[in-house]
Amino acid sequence: MTPTSRPRVLTGDRPTGRLHLGHLTGSLRTRVALQDTHELFVLVADVQALTDHFDRPEVVRTHIPEVMLDYLAAGLDPSRVTFVLQSAVPELAELTLHLLNLVTVSKLRQNPTVKTEIGQKGFGDAVPAGFFIYPAAQVADIVAFGAQVVPVGEDQQPMLELSREVVRRFNGLYGDTLIEPQALLSAVPRLPGLDGQTKMGKSLGNAAYLSDSPDELRRKVMGMYTDPGHLRASDPGQVEGNPVFTYLDAFDPDAARVDALKAHYQAGGLGDVTVKRHLLDVLEELLIPMRARRAQYEADPAGVMALLRDGTDRGRVIVAQTLTDVRAALNLVRL
């Protein structure tokens, strides 16, 4: 496979819930910017979602159109972005099997994301094999589309490095066939949850969603964790570890204003309610146009799924060619 004239990007999400502000800072804003300069493929990773939702497939099915609406609301333009449904590209499964031969069990076991999620999900020794190998399946997704660039957060770097290792090993054994992807790191650190204790997560009950109504957003922002020692407005407050200021760093375009608020809060005389109201104003300004775009697409659900179907058809052509190249490199018998 040869690189395209416009650098090709692959990114995506598991449709296990609505997308939230953490997705916006972690990937969605990057995708919106890249669609002008890159060939952007966005994978709705429903097969990967089933690795830990196999007993609740209706959750995955229900959220496929919801995630599509979130994408479109965030500003991804279907005339410039190719949306692909993972389960509708069966060639990815065969490619995963071929690449698994180049990945060791110890490498999968050492993946920090897998280790963390195994603990969070309480699998113990009963880890589903599909879940255990999903990093290798992600490698197959990346190389299948010939992705040259993959936007990742710091926690996802081991996955991308695994992709690079597998590509180098495959090309070394069988000849130059696959493109080695490069990482595009997010400029914003991972967004904490509203509770300030962990990352923002769909399953953790600490997320503000892109589709939240104004009332829902107000309730969540006004209930956010702040500095527990900041009991009165006159008290000096802590900015470090205070998620309200982390959110302002991520979303307020006026950095000087945020710095002034931080200084005032640290010196004392600035109450939590005042800061939260400012954050709410910033987030509302951000989300109002998203709500408008979402409402427009919600009025035509069949049209939204048609966008996914058409993109999947285009994406499958590329993946099929990659698989053809891989089978030729492996010298598999053609009947």
C-alpha cells in the first residue's frame, strides 16, 4: 500500500454510550480540524464494543446512531469524512487473525490500558479472549485503512507503538506491504470527571455529554467537585486538581481571563459558584451550535444511517485491497 496524497487518518469510538466533553478535548476537536487537510476515516467500533458488552448487544446497537449524531453535531462533515461501521467490514476479522501471529501474549498482557480495564471491569482470571486481544484488533483497523496518522492521547500511545512494531515486523518478514502509522498527540491532557476523582467516562457516571440539555448541563456544572478546603469565597483556593479550572483551561478561548480567575481564586475572594457560572457560560457557547446541528440531523434518522452505510461501502473497498495485499505477501494459496 502506498501513502495517499492527503495524509490518511483513522480514528473512532466504541458505541457504548453518548460522547462527552472528554471526547471533545481528546479527539473530536482534532478530527474537525483534520478534515480540512487530511483524508479522515472515523470507525464506529461496534465489534470492539462487544468485547465487554457481549451480554448486552442492545446497548451497542442503540448507541450507533447516537454516536453518529454526536459526530455530526461536533462538526464532522460527511462530505469530507468517511464514517465506517466496523461490523460491516468482515475483512477486518481476517486481517486481525493474520496479525495476531506477530503479537505475543506477554505483549498483550503488558498493555497498560488492558491491565487497567481488566481491573475496572472486575474480570479477574475470567478475561474474555476477545477483550484480551482487542489491542491487536486495533492494529488491524489502523493498517487496514492505510492510516498514516492516528490521533491518540498519552494513554493510547502503547497501542500505537504496538501497531508500529507489528507493521515493522510484517514488512521485515514479508516485504513492504503495510504503512507504519505516526502518532498525533492531543494537546489537552485527559479531562477529569465531574467528580474530580477519575477520568471522565461513560460508565463512571461523571460525564457531561455533548447532547446534554441546558438544564442537565447546569445541574452537572453547579454540582462539580472543587477544592474541598475552599469553604467560603474569602478563603484562598487550590487551582491544581480543581476540575473547574481544568475545564476552563480546555474550553475557555480567553487564556488571559482564565489566568486572572486562577489568581483571584488562589488569593481568596472568588467563590466556587461564580467560577462555575463562568464555566457554564463557556460550555453553553460551545454547545449551542452543536445542539442546533444535532437537531437538524435528528429530524432525518434514516439519512444519518445512510451516511454511515455509504461511508462503510467506501471504506470496505480500501480494507479489501489491504487484505488482498496481505494475503499475497503471506503467499496464501488462491483457489
